[in-house]
Amino acid sequence: MPFNTALTRALGIKIPVVQGGMQWVGYAEMAAAVSNAGGLGLLTALTQPTPEDLRKEIRRCKTMTSKPFGVNLTLLPAMVPPDYPAYARVIIEEGIKIVETAGNSPGPVIKQLKAANIIILHKCTTIRHAQSAVKLGVDFLSIDGFECAGHVGESDITNFILLSKARQTLKVPFIASGGFADGQGLAAALALGAEGINMGTRFMATVEAPIHQNIKQAIVDADEHDTELVLRKWRNTSRLFSNKVAKEAVRIEKADTTGDFGKSGIGAVVSGKRGREVFINGDKDYGVWTAGQVIGLINDVPTCEALLTRIEKEAVETLSKASALYAPESKL
């Protein structure tokens, strides 16, 4: 029997698992594989250099799957920001029905997308930001715990607390993001009140992930200690895979006495351009790249279909075992 949660009902998916919108990973191959396996695949809008390139990628994805898939649109601070309204316009014109949003000041883009009756999943690292997103009319919240890859926020609240707080305070359904890799995690998230989970790092270590095999193996070989937190001093904290470059970034940050991002020299070290090359050339130490603490739970590189089938089976077995732990006393 398939899962029946608010997420599966709204999105038309079989398994309540959303693929994270990962920069340089969320291409058509990745999104289609996850959707075909019963979850929700996501293209990453800003992985495409222009809105028209995103249009081409959406159309390419449509040739690979007939199942629902969505687009991630993350709004990040930049000296010259991307044309977010143009990306949103392409999403609308191409008939995409599900969008994951994240980042700063998403109100105008969310309003633009909601006017086209698009389902919005908005990612937040704090309850305060989640409550602000509720006022914007989002349909689901993706609650992103401190365990996650990439931008972890500045409050260091792990998912065990964050999800329970979300259950107590939020008025819209939510999914759990950060720290999930298996069916036991899915079952735990459901027990805490979530309607499903979001997985990023776990999907990087799949056959279909469009990254070098060496990087997939690096994830398998790593443990839960193999991440670094950088840019804490500048309140732009990111969790990265612990390689030579990330460790150098940590060293520079600790040694800096000015507090001036430009003068510290750390910007060149954490350049995203070199991180993109890592996924192509397979040298895990060439640049920085994001990974969550969940790397300690990843032990293989399956297909997306095999992974989601396994997660579904594990979750059902875990929920069944949990329900069997309580037996009401028989009435005399």
C-alpha cells in the first residue's frame, strides 16, 4: 500500500521523498531518475546559466519522465543577482506545478508563482522564518536542520528539536530536510509530524547522479565527522565536505583578525567555480563542495529506483515494528 501523506496527495507521488535542489547536481538526469522511482525530482534553476537554458532543461526532463517533477529556485545574496522573475516566468510558461524556494526575501517570487497556482515548498532553517513563509502563502515548509549540507543557518538547531517545534507551532504541513538517508529516517520524520523528507547528499551517491564516480566513492568512504563549517564569522555558515580546501578555509577564518571578508582572502578559497569542477574532474580536493553529516550513513551507490524501493520497505517495516511496541490491555 503506497504512502498516504499530505505530500504524496498534493504532489501525486508514491513515496514521500523529495530530492534536494542541489547546485551542479540537479540536472534532468537526476530529477527524472528520482521521479521515475516514485519520489519528487527537482531541477536546480540556477545550475542553468540563463532562464532560457532552464527552459531547455525542463523540456529535456519531460522527455525522460512522465511523472511529476519540480524546480528549485534559491535566492542568494549576490553583487549582481540573477534575474529571478525571468527564471520564475520560464517555470510558469513550461507548466511546472511544483517549486521549491529557499533563500532571502522570497516574497515577490513566491507571489509570482502562486499567481500561477504552483505548489510551493519553502525551505527554512528556523521556525521564525517558517512562520514568515506561511504568511506568504506557501503550501509546504521544508524544515532544514543543522545536520544539513550547504547553508545551515546560524541557530544550530538540529532536526529532532526543529521538527517537534514545527509540529507544535506551524499551521501548514512540513517535510524534514537534513540528515536523512534511509527508511528509518523517513519513519522517524513521519513520527515527529513531517509529511515526508528531503534528501540531498544521499542522492549524490546514486548511479544516476551526474557527478564523477570518485566523488560518489568519497561520500561512501566518509563518516559523520567529515564535514566542515565555514564562514561562521560572516554569518553565512555553510557545511562542506572536509577536504584540503575546506580545511584551509577554516584555517583562514580562524586566523583572520579583521572581520573583513574581502581582506581575509577566504573568498577565493570557497569559490563555487572550483567546486563545480570537482564533480567533473573527480578530484575531491580541487575545490569546496557541500555535504551533510548524513555522509556517515551512506554505504553504497545504488540506482535511485533501488534506493527508494529500499527506503519504502525500511520505513514500512520500522513503522510496523513501532506500532507493535504498544499493546493495549485487554478488557476483562
